[in-house]
Amino acid sequence: MSVSSRNFRGISTLALLIFSLLGGCGGNGASPAGLTLLVQPDDGRAPILAAIQGASDNIRLTIYQLTDLQSVSQSPAAPADSIAQALIDKAQSGVSVKVIVDQGQYGAGSNATPIQQTVAALRSVGVAVKLSNSVFCFTHQKTLVIDAPTPARPDLAGTAIIMSFNLMPGYFGGTRDYAVLTHDSSMVREISQVFDSDLALPLASSSCRYANTPATTHAPPEASDTPVLSNSALLWSPVNAKPKLQALIGSVKQSLVLTSEELVDPDMVCQIRALALSSAKPTIRLLLPNDSGANASGVKTLLDLGLTNLSIRVMPGQPLKPDASLPQTPLYMHGKQAIADGQLAFVGSENLTNTSLLQNRELGIVFDDSAMIARLQAVFERDFSSPDQSLPATACTSNSGCTTIVCPQLH
């Protein structure tokens, strides 16, 4: 939801506080009815397909991985009624379709060939596909914009879908993910402006070099690489996502529920630690995909506190090769969301890593719509509370990749 100084009615005191912390009031003021929460795999492709099929003038898509096309060989296979096919159909009908795909995923890795095949199919029908600029370590943003206003069509209302999931078949059945669909004109306008800027951004003189901690980060992308931002409800990496997420978590008094694929950034881990140790003793519950690998130190740092008000569970999903010795759950936790005190929530593409917050192109949204938050909370409760959906996390004990993060001493 976008907030303006002329439209404070119906917004909670907590929301006003956070929007102030997030940089003031931006946007033109939209009612909560302009937002819709999407949950995967519950909602499937239908809402996204409906948005694409409703386009009459233009489509802009920024995506990390795009392979949802039946002719592409992959497992699981895409259906005939796929996202990429819908884009192809619209392009053939005369709608302007433009796509930015992460250049790293296009060029290398296990998904490179299916991404290349999908891009080739899109380009063959006139879709303008550009590989992302290497000034950003990754273009990890996942956002679809439909019928944004243009100089020729200022009457268009526009729709945007801000997603945590990629447009690949596996994300519509094997992962827990989220998205927010918005009709807010100020959001649609800002997202389309950033897209157009990224599309036209001159090639970087040198590629981004990512680092695991802020202390070792090479210079992040310049602020000038992003247009002027005014909507306080949108969280853009690398410009303002980190301080806005820190403001959200720092506002918690009673409860924090959070899901993330990666819990790595020391600043974020230490902020959660400080919150757990605070005199308010809020209930903190985290859902991650695993308690090992890159997440091991963050999990250990938090679980070693031994606090009853802090708990962590994991959703590792099904292993690619069935192995009874490996932990597995029906879904893999890929979604990124947080709910502060049951009143304000975040959904987006940002993981809690230094690269995601300070060096990638990413997008998230903060909202206070009570019905959306109730659904987001209910999905979390289902995943967190059911032993069939998630498993208790354990603090690793080996010496390899299992060091406690050193946090500032609390006073």
C-alpha cells in the first residue's frame, strides 16, 4: 500500500511509524483493496496468467530465471498453459513485451540451457529480451508489470506483481513462495520507471564483485544507476532495502515471523539476536530451507542463545535424488516474508544476505492490509506448526562452516 500525507485514514499507528522509519510518505495514496496476496503453490499460475492475458498495450518483466515453456526440456515439465507461452501469445497479438533476464543465469549453471531456449522462443516472436547489466551482481528481482501508463496511453491504470518466485515449473509445485499484486498507480509507475532505466543502463565498465559481509563489500552499484525513488512502501536493492528491513524488524515489540531462503548477512542476524535478547522478549519464529551450508552460522548464532522466545524450523524440500538419509519436507522454503507484530508485513525477492541487500537488483513491498497479513500468517502457522511441513533446526557442531557470528555487545 502506498501512503500519502493526504490519505492516513484507516492506517494503523504502527504502520504510520514504520512508514516514517522507511523514509517518509510516498505515492499517491491507494486503498488496501488495491493489493492482493498470492501464495505458491496454493494459487498456481492462474493469477499471473490472468494478468498477462488481460494486457492490452504493454508488458514489462524483470526475472532471474525464466523457463516456463512446454517446448523446453526440463523436470518438471511446463504445461501448455505456461507463463512464457502467454507472453508469446501477447507479443503475437501486438502487445509490446519487454523482458530483462539475469545475465549470470542465462550464461552459466544448470538452468542456462532452458533459459536460453526460452529466451530464443520469446525473441523469435518479437519479444525484446535484454540480459541484465553486470553493474548488479545479480538481477534477482522478479516483477511483472502489465499496462503501465505510457506517453501515448496515459489512461492506462496498470498492474504490478512483485514476486519471490522464479517463472520455472518447479516453483508452481515444489516451493513455498509469495507475491503481491498491486493496482497502485504510484507503485506501477515507479516499477516501470526502474525497468526502463535498467533496460537503458549503459554497460558497466567492470562487473560487480560480491562479498559475504558489508565489511568486505566492494563498492556497490552507484545510486545514479537507479532513478529517483519516492514510494516508501517499495523496497529496492541495492538502494534502500536493507535500512527498510532493519526498520521493520527493529519496530517489533511482540512478535516476528520471518521466512527466507538465506540468513547470512551478519547485520541482519545480529539484529534478530538483539531483538530476541531485548527486554520486550518478543516471540521470534524463523522458517528457513536448511540449517547448514551458508545458513549454518546464522542458525548457530541464534540457537546458541538458548532462548525460549526464539525458535527456528526448516523446510528443505525433496532432494533431487531420493535419499532416506536426507531431511525432506513437501515444500522447499524459497519465500521471503516478514510480519511485525501481526500488523505490518514484507514480501519480496530479497534474501537476508549482503549481496541481495546491497549489490543486487531486487524488489519488495511493505503493507498493512489486515486480510493479506492474516492469510500470510495462516500459511506460516501451517508450515511452522506441522511436523509434516517443517523440521526443527539444529545448531551445527562441526568446525567447518559453523562459526558463531560475532555481534556488537549489547548495552
